[in-house]
Amino acid sequence: MKTDAKFVPGLAGVVAAETAISLLDTEKEKIVIKGHDLIALSKDKDYLDIVNLLLEDTLPDQTTKTKLEEKLKALYDVPTGLIAVFKSLPKATHPMDGLRTGISVLAGYDEQIDDRSLAVNKSRAYDLLAKLPTITVNSYRILNNQEPVQPQQELAYSANFLYMITGKVPTEQEAKIFDRSLLLYSEHEMPNSTFTARVIASTQSDLYGALTGAVASLKGNLHGGANEAVMYMLREVDSAASFEELLMKKLSRKEKVMGFGHRVYMNKMDPRALMMKESLKQLCEKNGDFLLLEMCEAGEKLMKREKGLYPNLDYYAAPVYWLLGIPIQLYTPIFFSARTVGLSAHVIEQHQHNRIFRPRVHYIGKPY
Ligand SMILES: CC(=O)SCCNC(=O)CCNC(=O)[C@H](O)C(C)(C)COP(=O)(O)OP(=O)(O)OC[C@H]1O[C@@H](n2cnc3c(N)ncnc32)[C@H](O)[C@@H]1OP(=O)(O)O
Ligand SMILES: O=C([O-])CC(=O)C(=O)O
């Protein structure tokens, strides 16, 4: 017996869900988030505006945004048991695996774990958003034999996140650039990690389980792990010319160059990458050192010429994070923390309009 359905490797172009959350409209060149263009929003809104938009359907006024920030701050504290778990992990654990474990452990502290109602799911999402920066940073710190750091209530949400990472209060420019990166990473329709989360949620499993699976998905370097891989690649060389040589070698060995290509924007630049390139320019100007920008631009030109490929967000987020003083192993965990809001919105939507995912196969095994 053969099923009639056509097999599409990688489910390219297959529609897997109806959603009111987001769409990559490649014709209009827009990343639509609840009816708004993410790139336009990135010019005058901040991460918490998008959090409100994704979880409450509206862009907040200043009072609502202040209340949202206060709500998150009140939920900053993480269970002390979590710190003990991080201390018990082998020191070679990657922070993404630390984060995956941390989110999984949080499930045990949820006294309403079996409740999938909209109200409880939403409050769970806010709780996770509040705790994720602390969990991300402290799992990294403990694995690197450093003392856990406490969030600073007097700093804004994203400025506090950056402060916990670097140990210094960021300048206004640094805080703005970091916040913009969180905003750009917040939601992106149906990438592998979101699909993973929705598949898990479709069994009526909980938000923690769905997010734990999504962390594992995002870790891979064909997805979120690419931002770390880009920085390791940039660190291998010290000039635009040697970066070009490195990329040519990779291409001659038929290796993929991290930070290039995208399932949806294959023949175009990811619009989010352009915004991060702007941020990279600003940081280079501030430092009076343009080496990273020159290297990235040389790589961008070369990949367009040799392969017709364009940068994705990870390509320009990596050098921006480097210049903000962020340890490379935190790049993908930060991506995940920022994406927690988008993932939560998808899990909530899946729970509200659920049918379990259960596709079929084309059998190509032994005759029977
Ligand atoms: C924020 C994000 O998560 S964005 C994604 C981050 N990931 C990366 O940057 C990893 C590098 N990029 C890639 O591996 C891919 O472009 C993906 C995973 C993003 C998209 O994958 P797919 O849509 O399946 O495209 P696929 O891998 O089939 O590529 C199509 C062709 O372009 C080539 N190609 C695609 N990306 C790259 C790349 N980065 N370097 C070199 N060649 C590439 C492929 O080798 C393939 O060539 P072929 O037809 O001659 O075999
Ligand atoms: O959309 C994708 O496939 C990957 C991506 O860019 C993201 O998750 O931000």
C-alpha cells in the first residue's frame, strides 16, 4: 500500500498550521507579527512591546508596558533547587543543554501543571519570560565555575539581561542594540523549533515540555546554533582577505557556511540581518574599529558571487554579540530566551485549537 500524499523532503513549502501569530510574506517582503511588520516595529518599539503584542494581541501604551515590566520583575526569582541542579551538571555541558535542563526542571515547580487553559498558559509564559535570563546566564556561569548573579530590579528587562551576562551596566546604546536583537529574534512563523514545540503541544503535553524540545531543536547549527558557529568562524582569521580564503576553502570542500541561506529567504537577504548589520556598524563606529564589519561584508559579497546566497539573522547577530562582550556559548541560549515569547504564543494557540500531529510515511524498506 502507498499513501496518495506527496512526500516533500524537509516539508519544504508544506503548510503545517493555521495561525494568527505570524507570517513571512515574501511577496510583500514583510515579517508579519499579529498584523504588524516586525522590521518597522524594530525601528521604534522594544522587546517588551512585542511580548505584549504576541501574548495580549496589542501594542501596549506606556502604562501597560510599565505594568508588564513590573510583572516580569516580580517573577525574576528562580527556585534555589535549580541552582543545585546546574551545580550537579558535568562542566562540559553546553549552556543550551543547561538551559534545556533548567526549563524541564521548572515543570516540577508548577502547581497547576495539568492546566492547559488560556489564562494559566499565559501566566506560565510570563513566568518563563521573567526567569529565562537568570536561568540562561546562571547555567552558563555555574558551568564555568562562576558564582550565580542576581537580576537588578532597577534596570529595564533587557538591560538587566545584558548586565547579568557581562557583569557591567550597559550604556544606553548597548542596551538598545541588545534589546533590538531580542526583538528581531522574538518570533518567526514556523521554523523547526516552533514546529517542534507545536508537535509536542499537540499531544496535550505542557509548555515546559514543548519548550524543552524547542531548545534541543534550536541548538542545531542549521538553526539557532548558527550564530555561535558564525563567531567561531570569524575568530579563526584576522582579516577580510583571510576570511574570504576560509570561505572559499569551505565551499571547495562543499561545506555549508554558517549564517547564510534560509528556507524561506533563499534568494534574498533576511530583513532582520540588515537591521543587525546596522547595529554592527554603530558598534564599529563607536569603537573606531571596523575589522568585523569589513570581514562580514567581504563574506557577504563572496557568498552572493559564489553561491547566490544571502546572510540570515545569525550572521550579523554574532559579531554584534561579540562587540557587546557576550561569551560565544551564550549566543544560542540568548536566541532561545528571546524566542520564548513566540514559542509560548504558538503553544498557547496549539492548545486552544488542537489536533494532534500525526503524519504518514512512504515506506521504502524491505518488501513484506
Ligand atoms: C535564525 C536561523 O535559524 S536562520 C538559519 C541558520 N542556519 C544557518 O545559517 C546554517 C547554514 N544554512 C543552511 O544550512 C541552509 O541554508 C538552511 C538550513 C538555513 C536552509 O536549508 P534548506 O532550505 O534545506 O536548503 P538546502 O540546505 O537544501 O540548500 C539549498 C542549496 O543551497 C546550498 N546552501 C544552502 N545554504 C548554504 C550555506 N550556508 N553554505 C553553502 N551552501 C549552502 C546547499 O548546499 C544546496 O545546494 P545544492 O542544491 O547544490 O545541494
Ligand atoms: O525561520 C527559520 O527557519 C529560522 C529562522 O530564521 C528563525 O527561527 O528565526
